[in-house]
Amino acid sequence: MKHGFVALLALLSVLALGILIAGCTETPGHTNTPSTSPTLSAGPTSEITPAGGRNTPSGDLSVVTANNRFTCDLYRELAKDSPEGGSNIFFSPFSISSALALTYEGARGTTADEIRSVLYFPANTTRLREGFATVNAEINSRNAGYTLSTANALWAEKKYTFLPEYTSTAEQYYAANTTNLDFTGQPEASRQTINSWVADKTNDKILNLLPAGSVSSLTRLVITNAVYFKGTWQKQFDVNMTTDAPFRTPAGSTVTVRMMQRTDEDAIYPYAETADLQMLSLPYTTTSGKGLSMVILLPKGDNLSAADPYLDPANLSVLEQSASSRRVMVYIPKFKIETQYSLPETLGTMGMPTAFSDSADFSGMDGARDLYISDVIHKASIDVNEEGTEAAAATAVVMNLAAVAPGHEEPVPVFRTDHPFLFLIQDNDSGTILFAGRIANPNGT
């Protein structure tokens, strides 16, 4: 344990709606192996040869590409906890990336190197800062027929001195203003203040992000990021057409779900398929730009592993580019789920263990080496219904003191989501994946 001043850093991030993934492989870890671009052959059913290996190109990645690669890696680690695909998964990679970017700004040495490797952050500091500043500004400046917002903030112990360089960088590039709180004397009141901010920024979808006891007299800093999304389908589902239907779970059982459907002549969506998988893109209403979409990856069998290769950004891109707007018989279950994760072990396994140890170096925050991350808590929620989608997510990183076109004669494809599937919520303008998840049981949590 460290001696002297110690610090608690709580990194809170809340996110609303997003889409998909980048840089996945079947093998965990950070082995850099070359990857070839997938190829698409002609024919009514696209045949994609997935790229192999974890693709880590030389040079700086953009913030968007970095976020999407991190999405894939984190999804794979979370899926390890349920290798048979028996549980739902939902998280906001952009929220976590945003919060950890603010943490990374204060990291030095090995601690910084590991965080940058796991998050794929650009080595060029200007590229990192301007990248996040641009994405955040674009998200918050839109008036496009849907609600999408993101916000950052720093909550600092009023008696603890932080470097002006750190707080000014947070404000200038991440729009994160600093508010002083009395963590030492009133930790519970401080916790409630932060939780109220999170609830307000997520339309009360993320409540009590910091649980009782997570903020104490040892807390020195809490970094918060919040994202919220609410959008309506460009083609809404008729509530009167929603019926009870069976859904097969990974365990082999069948549950009854409320199945939405669109099978009319106006059910025209971007659609693609391979020998093993169907892909459907459901756009949200927008009045400007490309807007957002939910992308669903549905294996033709019940084995979710058939979708894994298409979480690679190159493979996914080819799959999306192969899609054509055509009539599809669409069946999708309504679902409403909430998730919560404690991520220190997961992030440590992914390659950043030092940040959680006594050897952590966050001297870029305070000029000392008294801060280390003791916990990373992530909460997310999503509600998908006939009208559209509402989603939010939050992350808390806590640092403690040591002691084809319609009209053809081809048959209309049926997209029947009656078994486990993956989904993403993506910003079509920037390409940023805001949310990613797996539905194993629409009735579950």
C-alpha cells in the first residue's frame, strides 16, 4: 500500500446509444498479428472471408477507430464470463473510453503506456485531444430529430491540490469543468451530488451509479462522463402487430417474448447475409446527416460465435457495404435490460494492471504518485420498443488511498430474431460505436 497522501479517483461515465465494434479476434490478449482485409464474392448470399488476428496497425489511430477496436476487445472479455452465451451484455464503449481518456491525461510512465495500449489511444497527444473534442462537439451540436448528448465533469476534493495543467486540459479539450466537493468531511453528500448529476444527464435512466460506501474520506477526484440517447425508428412498428412468440435461449430452453414485426411492403431496410449470418440495419429518424442506426447481427443457427468474425471493423465494414436496401420480413423482440459491471479485473487482463496497483503513476494529476484506481463500475440500460430506443450508461473509476433492391424476383428474406443475437448502436456520421450488446434472453437482465 502507498503511504502519505492517498487519493480516490472515481471515474464516472454515462453513455446513451451507440453501435459497433472494432478489432476482435477469437484469441484474447494483445498479440499484434497482421490482418488482411476481408473479401466479398459475388452472388445472392455474400461470402466474406473474415480477417484473422488482432489488427493493430502502425501509427496513430483516430479516436473513432480506437473506440471501435476497444469495443470489440471489451465485448470479448465480458463474454468470457458467460462462455455459453447465457447472459445478456450491454455497455457503452464510448462512455468508458471518454472517462479513461480523462484518466489517461493524468497518467505517466508505464501506467500511461498500458492505458493507451488497451484503449488504442493515439500516441500523439494533440490527435487524442482534438479527436475527443471534435466527436463531443459534433454530438452535442446536432438538432437532428433525436436526442443525443454527452457531458464530462471533474469533482475534486476541495482541500487537495491538482495541477492547473491537468484541470485546464480537461476543460479545454473535454469540456470538463471542475467542481470542488468536501469528500473528506461529507463523503455521503458528495456521492449524492455526483449521482444526481449522472441521473440528470441520463434522464434518470442511471440512478445510484456510485453505491453507498464507494465515496469516502479518502476520495480525491471523481471524473464523470455522461451520454444519453433517445430516438424513434425511421419505420416504427405497429403496437397492434406485436404478439407473443417463442425465443430460444442458449441453454436450450424457450421463453415467451413480445415480438414486434414489420412485414408490409414498406419494410425496406439495409440487409446483407452470408452463409452463417444475417445483418439488418434499423435507422432512427433524423432531420440532418446520416443519423444513427441499430445494427443487428443474427446467426442463422443458435451459436453466437458465427457473429464473432464480423465484430472486426474491416469485416463489419465489408458486410455493411454489401448491404442493399430491400424488403425484409422483420421480427424483433422488445427488450428492456440493465447491466452493471465491475471492471478492474477485466481491464487488468486486457493489459492495464498497473493502474490498479501501488505502482500506479497518476502524477500528471497532482504532481505526486498517491493515486491508483481501486474500482471501475459501469452501469447501462436500454429500452427497445415499437416506437424506438432509449439508452444510457455510466462508468465510475474509483481510486483509493493505499494503506439487393426490391422488385426482383428473389424471395423476400425473413429476419426472425427468435434466438440470441448481437447488436450495436452506431453514429453513422462519425462511425463511432456508442453501445454494444448481446441478447441471450429478452426477458432477462
